[in-house]
Amino acid sequence: LGLSQVVLPVMDFIHSATEALRTTFSPSSKSEETAVELRATLGEGMCVCVVGDAPNELSRAVATKCSEALGSEAIFVTCGQDSAHSFADWCTSEVFHLIP
């Protein structure tokens, strides 16, 4: 096989895969509507997203520091993991779980 017979099909595959990922992960009009609704629910203040899972001790430490630094200036949004609930227990600011 010549180089062009190998490279071109691979490039076509990469292009197809890239387009599939772009279509899958690009925001839809529904996700944009949901974001607008969420912003309306949360208000215009600072919104800090807390994502990922962490040990409860770390969640507690981060929540305490965030509360001290930002106080009522921020609303914290989580994805609802177990550590997010631990974060909420220790955070003195408002916490909103996307998934309860």
C-alpha cells in the first residue's frame, strides 16, 4: 500500500470522529434554555461550580475556606456527589445541588 492509501482513510476517520464528538458535546438549544433558567433561579451573583468527588475532610476544608473568603457573595453549585453534600454541610454560603 502507498502512503496516501493509508493516510487518507485515517484522516477521514479522524475527521468523522471529531465531527461526531463536536455534535455530541456541543450545547443544544435545550441546554442553553436550562442554563438560562438556572441563572434565573440562582440570581445574578457570583456562581462557583464545585465538581468532582473528594474525601469529606477535603470537602470540609474547602467549604470552610470558601465560606470565609466569599461569604454571601457567592452561590455554590454542585453536581450532587456525596462529597458535595459534605461541602454543603460545612459551607455557610448558599449551596445548590444540580442533582439532589
